[in-house]
Amino acid sequence: MQLLLPFIAALRFMTTLPLGWLPQNDDQTMLRALPWFPAVGLTIGLVLLPLGWLAGQLWGSLTSAALLVVAWALLSGGLHLDGLSDTFDGITSWRPRERKLEIMKDSHIGAMGVNAIIAVLLLKFALLAEAGALWWQALLIAPLLGRWITLFSMAAFPLASSSSLGRSFRDHLRPRTMIIASGFAAAGTIVIAGMAGLVTMLLVALVAGLLATWWTRELGGLTGDTYGALCEISEVVALASLVAAARVAQL
């Protein structure tokens, strides 16, 4: 059980799974949970698989995709969708840096935040519906890479503010942590989808890197909200890449 405590801590932090009966987290356990972030993403996909299979048997691909997107958001507690909306409200305000950060901290959601959430959910729905027989591979890989990209962006880009949680995570993000997490993510994507999975991982890293570079220039670094936004967008990119690869393979 002691060996699994960091994984449990990561599950508690990133999902709404009912784990209250398990040992509670402490600060050190939470910091040791960082390498487990991609495993949490894979777990989300595994939890959703039975729902997707059953919905597909009872109703078909469109209803299955809709239910999966709803359950996906609920299972993650809307954590990353909230970051997505805050990020786009701030970034697209075209205000000075400090004002952007103030807007992102505001609990109210603006028009661009709503648009960003709708766009991401619609794209996830459409891509899952288009995935055909490969829907289960896409469902496993997308949340896995979404959580891996959180660590990638923490390691590669500075913080915009000195928030205690973000600073603690970044200060304890060692090269060993990234090697373990990236090795797990790469191995998982290859086992699940072969070379298409590895190409997807590289494409996700490229898109996330470009967005993080833009947001770092606008904000002076990244924040917890931008980590969430990168996770959500990376999930969409992963789904799009895998569906496109399947279509190209059929040509």
C-alpha cells in the first residue's frame, strides 16, 4: 500500500473517484505523485471504457461519444475545463500582463471562456464519434497525454506567479520525474496504438510547446489555469491525430 500512496494522491488530485476510504495525502506524498500523472490519465480512460462499450452496444457511436465526453468531464471534476476558460478569458482580453492575470483569477466566466469550453467539448464529441473501431485507443491515449503534458509544461516553462502549489510542484520536478513520466507515456502510447501513438505524442508536445511559448510571452510564464488549458487542448490534439492516422491508413 505504501508504494501506491503517491498514485492514490495523484488520483485524488486529478479525479473525482471516491477514494475517501484510503489513507489521506500529506505534502510529501503529493509531491511524490508527480510521476504518476500520466498513469492517472490512463486510469481515466480505463474507467470510461466500459461506459463507451455499453453505450455503443445500446445506442450507437453518437450517443456513446456524447456520454463519454460528459463522463470524462465529470471524472476530472471540470478541473482542466475551468483552467481552459480562465486562460482564454485572460489571454484574449488583450490587456496588459497584470490585468490578464487578474482576469484569470476572477471566478466569473467570460464569453471567450465559454467559447473555449464549447469548442473543446464539441471537438472531443465529434472526434470520438469519428474514431470508429479505434475509439478505445483514442480514449486511453488522450487523457494519458493530457496529464503528461502538464508535467512537460511545468518542466519546460517558467511560472507566471509564485503560487504555493505551482511553485512546490515545479521545485520538486526532477529530471528523474520527467524521465519516468515520459517513459511511461511513450511506452503506453506505443503499446496502445503503435507508431501512430508515438507520432501523436510528438504532435501533442509540439502544439503544447507553441501554445506555452505564446502564453509565456503574454503572461511572463505559466499558471495553474494554463496547465489545465494545455491538458484539455492536448487531449483534443491527441484525438485528432489518432483519428487522422486511422483515416490515412485506410487510403
